[in-house]
Amino acid sequence: MTAERQFGFHLLQTLGLGLVLLAVCLIGLSGCDGGSRGTGTVSVDGRVLSEQGMPQSGIVISDINSGSSDVSGENGEFFLSVQPVAGRLSLAVDTPRFSDTVEFENLDSAVSTIRVMLTVVDTTNSILSEIVSSEILASPSEEAGTASPSKIKPTPGGSDTNTPKPSHTPSSGGGLGEEGPTTPTPSPTPTPLPGSASPTPTPSETPEPEEVEEEGILTQLSLVSLTVDGITFTLDAGTQYLNGGGDSISYDSLELGDRIRVYGVRLSQVITADLVVLLEEGESSGGDDHHQEEGEDVEGEGRIETLTSSLMRVDHIDFTLTPETRYLDHEEHHVTLEFFRVNDRVHVVGVRSNGQNLALSVKESG
């Protein structure tokens, strides 16, 4: 072989090796493209309430992971765009009196929106949290075969209709025969191994609505709520207002100190008023709460039906508690209001003043 041929052979070898190295580099670069996946963003639609169900405004809620924050509005509403880490969402809650942190764990990676309820507990300087509902994004396989919207509601106990399952016709000998039109035999539910995570998230329990009826003196009134006998009802566009005769009236007809009867529904610590009935002076649904003249003595004896720091209902009569009210046990020893509980038997002596029954003394009955 001549020197020219040897030189040409080595040149071809060098060029071939260079092309191989270039191909390897290109493959490596293409493998790096799209290799990382970001954490999914979740929308949080929340509401902040007090223990009595009153909306709490001016509360600052922040996502510890992403740093996004919002301030609760007039109705306690707030909205955040957050990024859970490993299925965990951590929110910092700052109130005018204290700060606390709440966490939501085991969030499904497919969840796109969660609706939460935060309750401010001033007595313990803490925040109670609850997921009311959630929405899940459709998977890519579901979107490829249907033109339905991308958001779907999870159905507890529902099956995956997009994944076909083989059906088998039992043969006469009990084995598996050829496929036929008969009903497929359901597959047994697999038993998870100890320590393994369940593949399907357990849906949160939805609280059952509970009917609430309350009658008493209107002590607090705003555009979004009212309070009677220490119980707060939320008002909305569906709330109706009637007088004692069943005639429709307006919200503006209500004043503090009115005797009203409220019918509502409790759901997830919030009581929404469906109907508010304005009662006439002395009108009541029962008991001996008849019309009282100014300055006339008022007495009630029986079990305590309602008890707050400023009001006690006994025998369907509302008594206003004042700093001058005396409290006695059955041996007539002086005690405090904290001595009494709902369902305790008492004898209350009061006087009618400015449209209210002022309690002069509360004595424990035997």
C-alpha cells in the first residue's frame, strides 16, 4: 500500500469517528430536552369564618411554598394560586390577634381546584381547616378520546370507563371459555401490600345539611348576617322576610331588639337563613312569653334553653343578663354565670325595661 493510500485510509477513519461522536452528542442533547417536569399549580377557593359562622375579613392567607397571598374580603372569601410539594399544601394565616399555619396533606396530583373552609378559634389562638370539595383535571388519555371539558368532578366509587377490561364467558366446566355476550365476571379488588399507598384517593365526606330554627331577640344585624340568641345566620339573595301575619316585608324592616324567628340550614359550620319572620310584640311560638308592661316583674322557671354571656332563655322567655344580675346556687350561695349550663333548672326574676326582660337574679332550682 502506498503512502497516499495509507493517508487516505486514516483520514476516512478519523472522519467516521468524528461523525459517530457528533451523533452521540446530539442524542444526549435531545434526551435532556423536556426531561424536567414542574409542580402542578392548584387554585384555592377559600372562606374564613369565626366559630359562630361570621365571615372574617382582613385575614392574610399565604402559601408558604410559592409565596402567593391574599386578604379575605367582606364575606371572608379569598383566592390563591399555590404549588403543593409532595402532595402537601401549607398555608400561613395571619389574624389581627395571632398567626397560625394549616396544612392539607395527601392531595391528589390531578387536583386543579380545592375549596377550603378556615375557622378562626380565638379561645385557643388556632385555625381549623377543612376541604369542602375539589375538582380534578382530566387525564391525557381521557382528553384524547372525548370532547368533554377538561375539568371533571370526581365521583366517589366510580369506575374508569376509558380503560377496557377483558370479558370472559365461564365454560360448563368452570374454566374460562371463549368470549361471549354474557355479563363479564367482576374482577376481585386487589389487596394493597402493607405500607403501600392506595392508588385511588379517598373522597372527603360531604356533611349532611341540618335544619335550624331559632326564635329570640335580634342582637346583631349586618348586610350579610344576623344574630339571634347567640346563633349567627348568613343572609343571601334567597333569604325571605315575612311579618307575623305572613306578609312579605323587606330587610330594612328589621331593627336591633326585634323579636324574630329564623329558619335556616346548617352546612359545614355555616347557617344560611332561608326565612326570617318578624314577630309582633309579645308574639311567640309557645311558652308564657306574653305582653309585658314597662316596669312589670317578669319570672321564668324551668330548664335553661339558651345561654350566652348576655342572654338566658328559660321557659321560652329571653332574659338579658347585665353586670347587676345576681347568680345563686340552690343553697343561695353567690356564684358566677359560668356555674350554669344549658338544661340546668333555674328560677329567674326580672323586670321589663326598654322592651327587654332584664334578669335581676338567677337561682339554681332543685
